[in-house]
Amino acid sequence: MSSESDPEIDIMFGLKNVLTKIEAAVGRRNKDLPQVIPRLVAVSKIKPASLIIQAYEAGQRDFGENYVNELAEKASDPSILDKCKDIKWHFIGHLQTNKINKLLGSPGLFMVQTVDSEKLAENLNKQWLKYRKEEEKLKVMIQINTSNEEAKNGIHPSETTKLVEYVLKNCPNLDFQGLMTIGQYDYDVSKGPNPDFLTLSKCRQELCENLNLDINKVELSMGMSSDFEHAIELGATTVRVGSVIFGARPPKNK
Ligand SMILES: *Cc1c(COP(=O)(O)O)cnc(C)c1O
């Protein structure tokens, strides 16, 4: 697919292709689930501002980054500020306390999807007062470690109600939007529905019963390039897709 000489066509093609697949997957979604049209968050990590602008000009508005420094840098990039006035940045990485101000000061920050402790919620709630415009609340999701892997961030599924309740009761500057998971990589769908996606969906079900919330208003952010269609079939309302839009990233060495 990729050709260095004509990246513009690739991005447009990639985006269109993903949007078409999203629509088809919505048609296959279990009818008992909330029929919310999924939001595509284009994950632009490692990719340059020029490609983000191309995607924006092709109609994409929501973008995701998983490092605070990278999000802050791109959000303040003069060409992005100039050409992408309506861009919405989603933070999807692990948030350290010492980076909160940098993140919250980033122009166009739309949502923090990775709140995973009362302490972080409390800090975001306090600091947001300095940055918010027109009393707007900061949209947040709670990250759940559905695969229970030590290397992954997020709370244990059983803590969901407690943390959401904390946000609703104690964080008036935060606007709880839903639940997010990363889950195990390379799950083989031929083995059946992805257990991470089922777990996140179950967390939402129980949360809504426990706190008497409207299930149609609690998002599920799950699914990436390899499995976003499957995630939508199982109820995703936000999918985070990077490489099939922007091209493969170099493998990370841990
Ligand atoms: C990188 C990343 C994605 C997108 O991954 P792709 O496989 O490139 O689609 C989604 N979610 C998170 C949290 C990520 O860090």
C-alpha cells in the first residue's frame, strides 16, 4: 500500500477503508447493544504533523496520542493550529502526575481515556480549573485492565463501580464518558469473541446497574487496527486505529 511519493492518497484511502469497515461492522452488531455510531480515533503516534493534516483535510477530526510530550508538541504545532481548527485530541497513554499540566495545557485536548486511579482523577479535576474554557468539563474515560496483565495499566474490572462513583461524586470538573481497554495483543478471533471486549462490556453492564446509569450514554473504547471491526460487533463506541490509516510503525523494542 505505502508509497513515499504519494502519501496523500494512502491516507485518504486508509481512512475511507476504515470508515467503510466500521459501517459494515455496525450492521453486524448484536441488536441488544446500544446502537451508537462509533467514533473513529485516528492514532497518530510517531507520525508527523503533515500526515495528521492530510487526515484532517480528508474529514477526520478525532486523533489519539499515547505520550504527553508528543501530544503537546503536535497540538501546538503551528501548521496544525492553523489548518486543523476543529481537531480533537484524545490522550490514550499512561498519564504521570508530573505531566498533567502539560497535557491539560495542550490546545484542542478533547478527552483523557486513561484515568486509572482516584488520585489521578482528583488531580485532573483540580488542575483542569486552570485550563478549561467556558466552564467546560474535561471528558474522561476509565481504563480497565481487562486482561489482568501486569504490564498493562488500568484498574481491575471489579473496581469499576468504585472509581466511576468517585468521579461522579467528587470530580465536578470531569465529565465521565465511558470505559476503555487495551487488552491482549494478537488475540485469535477464530477462538471466539475476544474476552477483553466481553469483559469491558460486562463492566459497563454492571456499572450501569449499580449506579443506575443510562447504558446508551456510557462509551466503550476498544479495538485497534487488527480488531476494530470485531470490537464494534461486541459494542465498541470508540475505536482507536493507527497503523491501517497511517502505515505501520517501526516495531518497538522493550
Ligand atoms: C497505538 C495504539 C492504538 C492503535 O494501534 P494500531 O494497532 O496501530 O491501530 C490504539 N490504542 C492505544 C492505547 C495505542 O497505544
